[in-house]
Amino acid sequence: MEEIPQVKTNREALKRILATLVAIAGMARGTSTLPRHIYRAILLLLRPAESAVRRLIIAAARGIVVVLPPFRPRKPRTRISDTVAAYRRLGLAVNLSKEDFARYQAELKAAERRAAMPRTLSLPLLDPLKNPFRIRRRYVPNRAMPRITWLDSDARLQPLPPPSPDDPINAAKLMLRLQALGRALDDLPGQAQRFARWRARNDAVHARVKQGLEPRRPRRIWPLRGGRPPGGRLKCYDPDAKRRKNTREIDEILAHCHSMALYALDRMRSDTS
């Protein structure tokens, strides 16, 4: 599959930004914690970079046709390990046959292998939705903290010190996100196939719901989030975006990738209608 020139240009720019983030994080030294100011500085660039890569994947998936296998209803199968654990929590003994005991041992060994495998993370293909019930944290200054005293002593409860820019923060999840972003940029055609499979499965489920073969459940039907992309600062259709102050390179890349993704999604929708 031939790569679109605009996709290739933005991919190279995002690789350069990712290399800068990896150098700042110091992944070569194997650090597990980062100072707070470095952690937040990386997040300010990582969020829009992830949004831009998601939109590049959508633009690269235009024209890919995926043929799904025939639909087969999944048969519910309970695991013996869950049943044994539930009975043991109640303090009851469990007597298993030879076949069930062999299956129980196989499930335990499979769980041990999964726990021993190194943890990896894949780049999400869908934008995270906004939480309408999210409450922003507000830091109360020390002068507004209540002065709590005791009747039998003059000691006062001292307020907690404000967070310091040099406080160490666990960066394990941040490192996994950087690795997932690098893998997605290195294998953009594979990620495009992955998005095409998600879209084909979503359309198949929607068709089965219309036919009454499946019950209606809440599910995502649009990969992008409404409004401004996650981590973006610029309006995607602002003609004077480059003239604004405090405009970063990642903001211009995200605005371009967002417009390409919207165009690709509109073409996909018109092709299937």
C-alpha cells in the first residue's frame, strides 16, 4: 500500500518529536521515576502527539476494505478457577473430577504465564471521552487552611506542604505510552488495518442491531471526540493559526492531522452509504 505524502511528512515530524520526548525522559538510563516538572512537560507534548498519531492512522486507513468471517454467537464458558475461588471464599471444599482438575491446573498455569509476561500497551484508536462528572482539583493555599488545635495542648496541625517541582513521580505508565507511540509510528499500515477491522466490526454490529439479532448497548460509533482534539490548543480550521503566539509545532501537526482524519471519515461514510 502506497503511503500518502501528507501522512509520511507528518509521521516523520512526529518521530522527531517522539525522539525528543524519549531523550528528555531518559529511557536509555532505565529510570523508573521522573521529577514532577519533567513529567508534566512530557505530558504536554505526549497528549497531542497521541491524538495526531490516531488521526494519521484514520487517514491511512482510507480505502482499506476488511472482510470479516461469518458471525458466530459466542458461547458463554465459565472458568473453573473462578468457581473454585468463589467456593473457597465461602469456606467450602471443592471436589473436582480428573478432567476438571486438569483444566483447573491449565488455567492456573496460563494465568501465571500472563503475569510473568512483560507489560505492554497499545495505542488506543479512539479518543478518550470527556467525563461530565469530573471535578477539577483546587489547591487550597496555606493561609486558607483551618487552624486545628487541641484543648489539652497548644500544638497546631500543620498543613501539608505544596507539591514541589522536584517531587519524584512514577513514570512506568508514561514509558509504556511512549513505547506504544513509537510502535504505532513504526507500523502505521498495520495500525491502519487495525482501525479498518474495528470499523468493519462496528458496522457489522450496527447492522445486526438494526435486524434485531443483538440487543442495543451503548457503544462508540465515532472514533474522534467532539470539539477540540485531546491536548490540542488550536482550532483545527483557524486560518491564522500560525500567527498566534505560543504556537508549538505539535499543535500545527495535530490541526493538519485532524483535518485529514475528518476528510477520510467523511469519504468512508460516503462510500458505505
